[in-house]
Amino acid sequence: MRLRWKVAQYFEIRWWRRYTSGMDKDEYLCKKKVYWQRVLDQCAEFFTIGKGDTLIDVGCGPSGVYMVFPENKVTAVDPLLDRYAAELPIFSFCDHSNVRFITSTVEELVTDSTYDYVFCMNAINHVSDIRAGFSVLARLAAPGAKLVVGIDAHNHSFLKWLFRSLHFDILHPHQYDVADYRDMIENEGCSVLTTIVLKRNNIFNYVLFVATKR
């Protein structure tokens, strides 16, 4: 699995270079902020983030949800942050003065801090050890904190096993369905409050899990 993760990381940075090539930085970041706010609006029934709340965005990428909390104390973590800063014109550390950036994998993240909100958006199925990744997310959450995980979840058991066997999805080393992810979250001492389908697809949906740390 470690080799599959390294291959996925190699293609991840290549994907971002192609995707953002020639983009207007300000226009792109504005659109991303609108997108993230729309996602948060869909969660309004289950949580409202206050100015004093602490947040961490794990697997943040170059334009993660950390961007929409300018008045909060925010930590953002990703193993490719240094490469994003060096290779992507749309990303710069200095654009986010309230954010503490940490270049690290999820599994190797070293911190004693806990947070009121733990976000992991489209990232947990990119890691090398997904169960260790969920354990870290739960450890980062203070008692009663919200855990918000966005992830592609398979709709069909047969295709889930086929993707695992033949490695069709090179960017995602892990292939699971909603029930699998729910079990992984709840096995770490969290209660899933809701699942929200943000995007539907024939093979898998992009699903948002909102959980609370017991």
C-alpha cells in the first residue's frame, strides 16, 4: 500500500499542475471560497463555527476549506504543501496569515493539540494507511468536537472490489462504500450525525460525513 500511496502522490502533484495551469489566481481562489461556503451552508443544521473555534484542515491541498475562516485559528496539513508553494502559482503560504501550515502526512502528524473542528475533505482515501489516518483525525478532535470528512464512496460492491483489484483509480489507493467509512469513523469513538451527498456519480458519490467526538 505504501508504494501505491507514493505513486498516487506523484500523480497528485502532476494533476494539480495541469489543472491550475494558466488559471487566474484571484478568480480561482474566489470560486473555491464560494464552493466551500456552499458546502458549509449544507451543514448548517449540524454545526455553526464561531470566531473563537479552532480548526484543522487535514489533507488541505492548495485550496482547502481553511481559506474561508479568516477570523479563526486554523491549522492546515498536507504532505505536498512545499511542492504546491514551489510549483503552483495559485498557492502561497503568505496569502493566509491566520493559518499554520504543516507539511506532513496524516499518519505522521506530530502534535498534542486538539481542535473544535477537524476537516478532512477529499483526502482520507489518498493516505497510505487509512485506518491509521482515521485514528489521527479522531485524536485531533476534542471531546464534543465535530469531524467533517468528505470522500468518494462506492455505490456498487462489485465495482468497489474491482477497483481495489485492478487499481483503476490511481489517485485513490483506497476504495470503500458509505457503510465502510461510517464503520471506520465510529470505530474511532465518533458518532456520525449525518451523511450528505454533495455530488452524485454512477460509480461513486462524493459524500460528506458529519460526526461528533464522543
